[in-house]
Amino acid sequence: MAFLLSVSVLGPLPAQEVRPVGNLPQRIAASLQKRIQESGVDVGVAFRTLDGRTEWFFHADDSFHAASTMKLPVMIELFRQVRQGKLKLEDTLVVRNEFHSIVDGSLYSLQVADDSESEIYQAVGQRRTLGDLCDRMIARSSNLATNLLVEKLGVENIRATVDSLHADGMKVLRGVEDGKAYREGLNNTTTARALLVLLEAIAKGQAVDPEASAKMTEILERQTFHEGIPAGVPQGTRVAHKTGDITNIHHDAATVYGPRPFVLVVLTRGIPDLKQGSELIADVTRQLYQATE
């Protein structure tokens, strides 16, 4: 999870009513819409079972600050370059905490207090493998590991891979904590549908190749933040997911391996309290899980 102290510069969603799209049982669809409307915040949902028989989309193409969900395409690009023979997961990088702003090239550093993972900061000057950095980026949502990988892989390459998977709503401009870019409105953004497309590609073995997809699923299952989607499914259910949280932004994007496996993305904007945001995501998950039983 990436923590920032400023509010997202993205404006509110359009005020007009948007009709949900999908084939859920009417009682579940009505209950979901009621829960979302009563929350009083902006919510984007994309849901589809892996067998393709059941789906539901609500504001699924509205753009949100991506927060740490942008780390998902970074992982995919890492495995793509490994598959091409350009890199190995055992290759190492020197850990450093200096990066260049995309605005003017000036240097900036990340603050450990704003990161959800602190151990890697103690390794500055030491070498860590790309595999270790990837695991920290996804499972612990390390910002420092993310920026090291983004710089190594190249933003243009990450964007090209997103485009090749037809996840058009995911826009990766930079790493995280680039304050000058943030103030200029140059942020990573995503839609719920784009994250669903990326997770479906992994779940179906189509992100890079089946072997890479299986390894990425294992990493996503090691996620250490479980207050959102995992809290809305029966205990013991396998969940491979990536969260994203900054001020007023709470997201979770997952593949849930229940009786009928499904991909679910819930993006929220406007809830200042992390607990309330997680409860909303869990409530949405709980109701959608019923449609797969």
C-alpha cells in the first residue's frame, strides 16, 4: 500500500446515474447498487467469473488514481522480460533511494514513514534480487522496491505490455512518490475494467505464459493486506490480489478461487477512513460471492 498525504487530484465521477451492466440475479444487483449508493462515495466495480457466465460492471470505465494497483503491470513486465531472456529473477540491483522526477529530472527520495514496507530501506547500498524486489512490491506493497523495478524495466515497456493485453484504462506514467509529478497532475490511473483484464490474463495463464502466470499468482496470494476482498469471502478461500491505498483512495483487485473462480475489482474514492473503505469492499465482495455459489 502506498501512503500519500495529499488528496487525489482526479475530480469526482460524473453525477449522472449510470446503469450497471451484467447478468446478476436481480436481488443481488439491487442490493449491491443500494449499498454503493448509500456509501456516498465514488465506486467502480468490475466482476466476472472465469467461466464467463456471470458478470457485473458498475462505473467500470471511470478513471481512478491507481495507487498501488499500478504495481500489477510492473510485475507482469518483469516476467515478460524474464521470458524474453533479457533478465533473470536471480539478477541483482543495488538498492538506492534516489529517483528522477518525470517533470524536470530533479532528484527525489522516498520516505520510509510513507511506505508500508521498511526493511528494504535498511538495505540501501546492498544488492537484492529482482525476484525479492518483486515479492516486496506485491506482497508488502513496497514503494522503494517498486521504483527500483520501474527504473530497471522502463515505463515505456510497462505501458507497451499493458497495451498488448488490451487493458486500456491502466495508465502508468511513473513510479510512486514523485511529488512534483503529483502536483502537476501526472499520476498513474486505472479503471476497474483494466485491472480485471490484467488479472484475467494472469488467471488464465495468458500473461506472458502459463508458467509465469502461475508464479505471479503465487506472489499475489502472498499479499499481506486482507481487510478488503479476502474479508468478504469464506475463510480459507484462496485469494490472489493487489491492494492500493492512499488518502481517500481504497482499492482491491483480486482473483478469488471459490466454487466458481472469479475476478473482482473494487475501486473507491472519497472515504477518508481505511477501515470504512475496507468494509465497503468486503460488503461488495460478500454479495458478489453469492452469485457464484
